[in-house]
Amino acid sequence: MDDKDKAQAELARLASSAARPAAGAKTAPRDCGYFDIHIARDGSWFYRGSSINRMALVRLFAGVLERDAEGQYWLSTPAERGRITVEDAPFLAVSLESRNPGSPLQALTFRTNLDQSVTLDGDHPLRVTPDEVTGGPIPYILVRDRLEARLARPVFYELVELGREERVGDTTLFGVWSKGKFFPLGSLNQHL
């Protein structure tokens, strides 16, 4: 068995473990160390440097993806768990749908690169951080349990188009409304 066959066999074993439902009493999964799975900034998944092209397999792994309080990413099945690396965020928001635009009932829903939908609300907030190099904004939305999607640049531009000024305390902020909550994109003095 050559290295490529071994890698495919190991990936199949991980997928089988991820797909297997928990059986019997709940015990802590066995820590397998590092799985050598990497999620690139563009949302592409890699195993031992090779692209994982089967979307069903990527979705399966994404379904067991976790992030701990220290910021480490894990694939955690009932039987075993292992660390993986994530370059930026594990998901990428690739489209935006606005229902009732401009009204107080506006709802903004993002679709990720794995075809998950998440609506911007109190449980799925938006955060915008400055790029360390350019100082430009990098927006993220919480998908679930410490797992975020970075908004693709065109999606962020679309979001900015829906934005408006709001007075918050002593500051005028620029942001968007979704599900009755205001989400700042930044102050009007910052670059958007």
C-alpha cells in the first residue's frame, strides 16, 4: 500500500468514525493527537496536503467540528477526537439574503461555503476586526458554538450597502439591523 492509499484509508476511517452514532454510555473520546487536516482561508479542506474534494465528506467532518475555549479546533466523534488547523475561520459566508430590507423586521441570512444558512441575530452575532496588515475590516458571523464564518469580500460589500447610521450612546455608528438588533460595522471614522 503506497502513501496515497494509506492516506485515503486513514481519511475513510476518520469519516466512518464521524458518521457513527454514539453507542451506549457516554465516555470521553480517545485523543488521537493531530489529524493533519487543514482548513485554508478560502474554506478549502486538506488532508495531508491534498485537497478533500468530496463535499459530502467535508460536510460530514464540519458536522463534528468543535472549537475549545483556548481556540483549538477539533474533529470530535463519539469514539475519538483529534486537532486540526484552521487558517482563519472554518467557514466562509458566500452569499447574503435580505428579507424585509430597510424595515425594522429586516432579517439578514448568510449562506456558507458548505451550504449552511445562518441568520444574523442575538445568537449569531457579527464581529468586525481590523486586518493586522491593512487595517481594513474583517467581518465574521458566529455559526455555532465558537465556530465562525468569515464574510467573503463581495458579501461584506453587499452588507455595507444595507447599512445605515445609528446613534449609540455618544457615538454614531454605521451598521445593519437584523431580527430587531443593531450590529455595528464600525464608527464613521473607520475605513469600511
